[in-house]
Amino acid sequence: MKSIFRALILVSSIISCSQTMAAEPIKIGLVHGKTGPFEAYAAQSKIGLLMGFEYATNGSMQVLGRQLQVLEKDTQFKADRARALLEQAYGDDDVVLAIGPISSAVALAVMPIAEEYQKIIIPQGVANSITGANWNRYTFRIGRNSSQDAIANALAVGKAGVCVAALAPDYAYGRDGIKAYGRALELTGAQLVHKEFVATDTKDFTGTAERLFNSLKNRSDCAEKYIFTMWAGKGNPLGKINDLQPDRFGIKLTRGGNILPALVTYKPFVGMIGATYYYYESPKNAVNDWLVTEHKKRYNSPPDMFTAQGMAQGMAIVAAIKKAGSTETELLIKSFEGLSFDSPKGIMQIRAADHQTLQEMYQYKIRVDKAVDWAIPELTGTLKITEMDIPLQN
């Protein structure tokens, strides 16, 4: 009887231990710049992530019987601080994986930490080098890269006889983006004739604009002339350049999409063409319908670009954990590689070779409605995954 009693106690202890382990939360680190030039992106990303978890778990916020728990840390847009916080998330908090940072420069600085701790990181930055030259096997990007932005925007204007001068911020996001844009333009028969890179805190664009104008105004070989700007954060270079009247030289402006507050500054540019990662009216699917409806209900506004990205990240994480049946890193890596998952933009696919997520992009023409606070990037075409040859960078 004593041996039977001991066995029952042992079985009871095992069951109790298993139940305790099953109840442990799945910790997800959200390491991004809550304060600084991209704070609006960070706020949107968090909302989207939580809505993605909610949608993918049918409101339970649980996967494998365990609660999803988000641990948010503010990098303040500082690389050293971001490295320390990521080490804390992996080492002290024991997160399963980390999302962020949003800045490409800060993301590149922290990626070696993920490799050191052998845990997954999902950077939110756009620079090609994140899933390219600086890539490691623990890095997965659910958002877009510079090539996706570049190809979509190049296809919006590119054809034989088109000449473009470009302006971008002077760091990885801008330099990678313009390099990819120039390559994509060439494939359409167009030319990138000049590049300008300026600091993110630049306020006076007069000299920069003059150099852009000079590179285009006397080009008799150009049937159409454009200045393309790509920008992230504060400031309004497009408006400053427009104030200097590029149209007097027959020069038009083109730009990629942006978040809703920035689209307010697009209002003077009725008819301007370009391409974007997301605008809430562009995708037509059940996930986006739910996101738009619920976001308007909860926040009295439509979802924005980084809200959609955050939701896609949340849905990908839940799909990967379910597929792996585990939160163990190596099993998750195998699960993420080649994963197809639903999102506000429709089905996305994580390319196994470089962990870059392939996704559709949206071309637009700017329209203004007096009843809408921002300029509307009205959909003119959807570029499917199969229509964009996103090069392997690593």
C-alpha cells in the first residue's frame, strides 16, 4: 500500500508540475522606440500586435493553452540602450522572441544580440541589410524591405524616357532604399540620374532641392522628370521642395506612402503617383475588414500602416507557435521558414532563404476629399507577390 501511495503522490506531483508549466505565459518582447522620432510608429505597432494576437486566437489571447504576454521596452531610439534592453528581455525576462526596433539603424545594432542569445528577433526596420548583408538565422522580418518599397514605387513611374533624382535620409533605411530603387528603375527602362542623402533632422532643403533641380532641368533625353523622396519620421522634405517650384522645370514629384498624419502633408499633391505598404481602404479581405471595423470602434480612427504591420506580426507569431507546437527556438525557426499566414494584406509568405516576408504592395494616385483630414492614396493597382522579383540580399 505504501508503494501505491508513493506512486500516486508522484503521479500527482507530475500532473501538478505539468499544469504549472502549461500555465506559464508565452513572453514576447516588444523592444522599440516609444519616445523619439518614430514614436507614432511604435504606438501603432503595439496596438496592431495585440489585435493580431486577439484575431489569431479568437479572442482568448492563448496559444498551446498558455497566455500571450507582451513585455514592452523603450529604446528611445538609442542603439546602446536597445542592446541593453534586448539582453534584459532575452536573459532576465526569458522572452520567447523579441519584436523591434523600428529604426533600421538601431535594429542592425541589436541583431547580433539575438544571435548571441540564440533567440528570434523580428526587426521592424526596412533596410535591405536586415535580411541581407547583416542577416543571421535568428532574424525574421514580417514587414517590408527596401526592395519591396523600391520596386513598387519604381513600377509606378518607371518606363523608357523617365529620369528620376532621389532624396533620402542618410542612414541604412535611406541608402539601402535608394540603391534598390535605382536598380528597380533600370529594369523599367528609366534612369536614376542623381541621389541626395541628408540628415534626418534637416530643416532647410534649399541647397538640396537646387542640386536635384540642376540634375534634371537641362536633360533633353528625359521625356518625363521626377524627384522621388523617401522619408521616415518628422519633417516634410516633399513640401519644402514643392515650395521651390520644381514644375517650372517640368519636374514632377513622386513619393512612397506614409502614415495618416504624414499624408496630411500630401494634400497639395493631387494626382501624384507612388506606391505604399498599406492604406486601410486598399486590401479587400476578411482580416482587414475586421481590423478596420474594430479599430474605428475602439480608437475612433482607421488603422494605419504600422498597425497593419503589427497585426501581421502577431498573426505570424501565433501561426508559427501553433505549427511548431512549441516555443523552443529551433522548432520555431523551422516553423517560421516558409510559413504562409493570413494578415490584413492577405496571405504573406516568409521566404526560407533569408526570412524576408513576401507580400503585396499598393500603387496609388493622390486624391483629396474635403471631408477627410489627409490626402487619400487612391488605389490604382495591386502588385501581387508574383509580380515583384525581390532579390536575395545575403
